[in-house]
Amino acid sequence: MKVTFLGTGTSHGIPMLGCGCKVCTSPDPRNRRMRPSVLLQHDKQIIIDTCPDFRTQLIRHPIKRLDAVLFTHWHADHILGLDDLRPFNYWQSGAIPIYGNAQTLERIRKVFAYIFDPIPYEGAPNVRTQLIEGPFDVDGLAVEPLQVFHGKSEILGFKIGDFAYITDASFIPETTLAQVRNIGCLVLNALRYQPHPTHFNLEQSIQHIEKIQPGRAFLTHIAHQLDHQEVENTLPAHVRIAYDGLALEL
Ligand SMILES: [Zn+2]
Ligand SMILES: [Zn+2]
Ligand SMILES: [Zn+2]
């Protein structure tokens, strides 16, 4: 499976509008981060989250077919690109399945009410909601949902084979830690140095990586307080900060 990081930034993206800090004005391209999303390519092509930068991301990483979208949760930085699924309806037949937990699908139905009208207008994307209640498969590709907490909200990470993707976590239950322990490749969120009420900071993220003991780990959902190279210099060799466009062959 190939994993491509389409975006690795926090909700504002980097540069953050109006900010002149050293990371937002950095010449290092790895410090330019779109909102968080990954593309998984095996026999199937799957996107995790349709962020507001979805269209730009897929211009950079063109695909002709999209088999499914998995949603971690409903926050704006993870869903607002949903309308840009429409071109795929042009290239492929049938509704595109979009997977999420009950709260995520309920919010998506509200935010994108026009998509779910009894007779949607002809410009609406053709999607089919798929409620995640346990392990499922996308045309034969097995996906295990991972229960994590984002502040008080219960959101989802995903485990596919030897790869796990967890973003926006501030607490990981023991049962989920057991599901991903010793996994080959882990993606985990690390926002900034300072603590945050609903996201792991860098220190908490590293502590969880130590507990999980993955073969290698990549940090995502990065805010502008973290300079790519500066942080990477302090990390153990098997832990890297992801950057937009980074592709892994698993
Ligand atoms: Zn987020
Ligand atoms: Zn900044
Ligand atoms: Zn969030």
C-alpha cells in the first residue's frame, strides 16, 4: 500500500493567515502545510478526510478514481472539501461511499444538507453514507476503526493492515493502544509544544509513540509553533514529522 500525506497542518494550515512568525514565513517547503488528509492506494484508492484543501491536494496528487472516503470526525478542517467529490462522479458510476461514526454522519448531513435533499439538485455530489459500527471492508480491503477521544468527543482513527492513522486525539483508551501496539507504521497528531485541551502536544504524542512501540511513526496535524527541522532534530530516528507530499510504500 502507498500512503501519501496530502496535508499535515492543523485547522488553520501553515502559513496561518495574517501571521508573520518564523515558521509561517519559512523558506523550508516542509513548513507549508495544508489541512490534514491522507491518500491510501492499494487496489483501491481511499481518502481519509476531505479537508478544505482537498481540490488543491488532488491537483498535486492526481487520481482518476476514488473508491471511498473515511471520516475521522466532523470538524471543519476534516470535512469541508466534500463538495469537491463531484468530479469523481463524472469519471465513475455510482455513489461514492463515505464512512463515519453516527455523530460525524449526522453533522455532515446538516453541514451539507443540499447533498441529502430528497431530490438533490444536479450539481450535488453523489455519495452514500456508511455508518461505522465496527470493523468493515472497502471492496475487500479490511479497515478497523480505532476509538480515540478529541477532548470529550469520541472520534475515529483507522487501522489498515500494518498502518494506523490517528489524528486530533487527546486521549487514547487502553483498548485502542492494544489494537495498534507494535504496528509497522503509525501516524499520530502532535500540535505544538504547549498543552492543548483537545489535541496531544509534541511531548504527549512522543509518550504515546513510546507506549505503542511502532516500527516507525509520523507526526501530523502540526501548528505553526513547530518548525519542521528544529523539531525533527530532537526526535528519535524512527519518529519523523510528516510533510505535505511525503509518500510511504508499506
Ligand atoms: Zn483537526
Ligand atoms: Zn505563524
Ligand atoms: Zn478536530
